[in-house]
Amino acid sequence: MSKDAVTTATAAPRTDAAPTPADAGDAGYSKDLKHRHVNMIAIGGAIGTGLFLGAGGRLHDAGPALALAYLVCGVFAFFVVRALGELVLYRPSSGSFVSYAREFLGEKGAYVAGWMYFLNWSTTGIADITAIALYTHYWSMFTSIPQWVLALIALAVVLAVNLISVKIFGEMEFWFAIVKVATLVGFMLIGIFLLATQHEVGGQTPGPSVIGDHGGVFPHGVMPVVLVMQGVIFAYAALELVGVAAGETAEPEKVVPRAVNSIMWRVALFYVGSVVLLALLLPGTAYSADESPFVTVLSKIGVSGAGDVMNLVVLTAAMSSLNSGLYSTGRILRSMAAAGSAPRFTARMNRSQVPYGGILLTCAVCVLGVGLNYLMPAQAFEIVLNVASLGVVSTWVIIMICHLVFVRRAKAGRLTRPSFRLPGSPVTELTTIAFLLAVLCLMWNDPEIGRKTLLLIPVIAAMLTTGWFGVRRRVARNADRAVAPEGPTARQ
């Protein structure tokens, strides 16, 4: 690993903490993201289509115990973001966990982290444009437009927003998050009112009796709750965007701790609170994967236009996800290009200090998704969603491994931990990693989708290995150039 990272210069024991290394990929960015932008990016990452749409099918399969699944996964998601937050305060970087993987795991670690994250967001982007096209078809005026055309239009619009400036991206995410939060708060107020007044919903009186009369908290047993964990983990994907956004804010030491700490109560309020309300209003069998659970409830009480409003919100959530995916992969790929493990053109920036090369590469993969929508419009969404789940789990595992090495080096006196820390290290990291790997293994119990997804792992591993042999010489040359000014000790 002598050439794996710029930071190998800090390998020799020393009495004082080593100076914080720099990431060449961080140069040239503006610092236009404000506190409200990063705060809402954190909210937007925590609230998406996984709640607005996916909760319906999961409630049907797992029953009220889905709230417990969201809580458990939410706790581990918080641990991941808290660990990332500590790394950010140690050294803010738009390369985020890829930059930290380079420092603590070497260039091979950064290479795997970056390309798995790219796999996550490029396939999620395909899922997003597919979802946008499907949601747009909900309105009759768009049904005559082919699904692939709508997908292409959505991609073009979000691409344009991303290429203008990071400030425009921040504003777009801010208002997307406002829409999602306002919708959830509005629904929760309606749900609380229905419970307090005992107003009938679909011919049933809401309350604990709805749960008790339909099989209790675990109406179908424990296994369905375990099996939905994969989908719940994917619902929390994008929380790590806080780490990427921190590289383009002027005061990360003030912004990041607030944004990270607020994630836990948002998870408890919006995810767990919403699912508990849904379970108290209607039995799990009343919900389905084909309809937002919020629309199901509102339609049962005769609210006209509920489907139109919620479809607009879910459409907004999908646009937000696509917007975030292009933003984050552009920054991650630029960090990788600076090290030589991504194509050189992904390092290019426009006059607005936006890394357009990486954004365009992600868009190119999404265009393949437009083709998938043309060839297999009915299966496109499920195909890419399950591939993306592998990227989510691998990204979170790598973040926790990086944090383990980070803490170990801090204990050895080679660097200084910030005051904002992940509690319970190393138990917290090891438990989180074990949980994430267990969720991955449990996918084998789902022969239709999960098992086929796991069978892709050897294929992805082979592609990553082949790619590494293609870039390793360039990576070594870049590492040599980077450490040369430090003198002979840089190669010890």
C-alpha cells in the first residue's frame, strides 16, 4: 500500500497528530450551500418514495411491525451518518467517503467505494426516471406520451438544473424537501384528528383495536418483517449526501452536527410516526404496493383529489432523488478522477464550478435506462432498484470500516478526533456492519428478486477487478506525483 494514498506519509509513528491531508479533487468548488440547504438535503435524504409509495406494500406484507423495522434500520442509518459526520468534521471533502476510503483504506478501497456508489446512484437514477414517467402517466393528459419519452424529459430537466450551479441545486432540494415535509405533517395532523374524534375510516373505527382485531403487531409472523428490511434500508439511502454537501458549505463545523443530529428525530417522527398512524387507521391488508398508503387513507374518508396531490408529491420525491444522485456522483467521480481511478473527463468543471464530466457520465447510464424503459417498461423499475440496493449496503459498510480505521489511528496519536463523535466505537461500527451484511444475506430468502440480486455480486466483483487492472498504473503514477513534494519519508 505504499502508493495507495497520499496519506501514507503519516504512517510513521509520531508524538503529535499528523497534519490533515488534502484531497486534490476538492479544489475549485464554490461554498454556496447554506445551512438551510444542507439541513433540507438531510431531510430530503431521509424522506423519499420509500415512505410515500413503498410503505403501502410493506405494510401489507409485514403489518404494524413495519414501524419496528423502520425504527431498527433508522438507528443503524443514524450510526452511519454520525460516523460520516465525524469524518467530515475531521476533514470536509466533496469526495466524502471515497476521499476517506483513500486515506484509511488505500486506493483500492477508494476505487471500490466510488464505483459501488456510482452503481447505486446510476441505477437509482434509472429507477427515478422510470418512476417519474409512471407517476406522470397517472394523469390522463400524459397517457398518450410513451414512457421512455417522459423519462428522457425528466432526465434533461434535472441535468440542466445540476449543470447551472450548486446554489440552484441547493434551492431545488430545499423546496423539494419543503413539499415532502409539509405533506407528511399535513397527513399526520389529519390522522391524529381521525384518531382523536374516532372518525370512521373505511367503515372501521380507528385505534388500537384495528391492530388487535387483525392479527396484532405481527399478523404474518416475524419473517415478513425481516424480509422487508432490505427495502427499508433502501428507503434511507441518500442520508450520506450530508457528507458530500459539506464540501461545498462555508461552515461545515456548524452545519453538519446540526443536520446529522436532527436525522434521528426525523426518522422517529416521519417514518415510525407515520407508519404507526397508518396501522391505527386501517388494517395492513387494506394497503397495497400499487398505491400510496396516504392516498388509501384519504380516499377512504372521501377526500377528493387525494390521489392527484399525493401523486404530485411522489413525483417530487423522485425528482429530488434524481437531482441528488447527479449531484453526488459528479463530486465523487471528480475525487476519483484526481486519483486516476475514474476517467479523466469526469474531473472537468464548468465556469459555475460544477463537475459536469461526472454528472454527464451518470446521465449516460441513465440514458441506458431510457432504453430499458423502451424495451421493458413494466420491469424496468424493479430490475434497477434491486441492483441499487447492493450499492447502498456496500457504501454504508465502507463508511463504517473507514471510521474504525480512523478511530484506531486517533488512539495511536496519528490524528485528532473532533468533539462530534460516533458513540460506542468500535462496538457501534461492528454491530452496524454485521446488521447490514445480515440484511444482505436475508435477501436469499426472496427467490423472486432478492436471490437474483445476490447472484449479481460475483459479476460486479469481476467487473471491479477487471477495471482495477485497467487503472492501477495511472493510480500509481498519480500517487507518485502527489507524494513527491513530501520527500523520501513520504514513501516509507
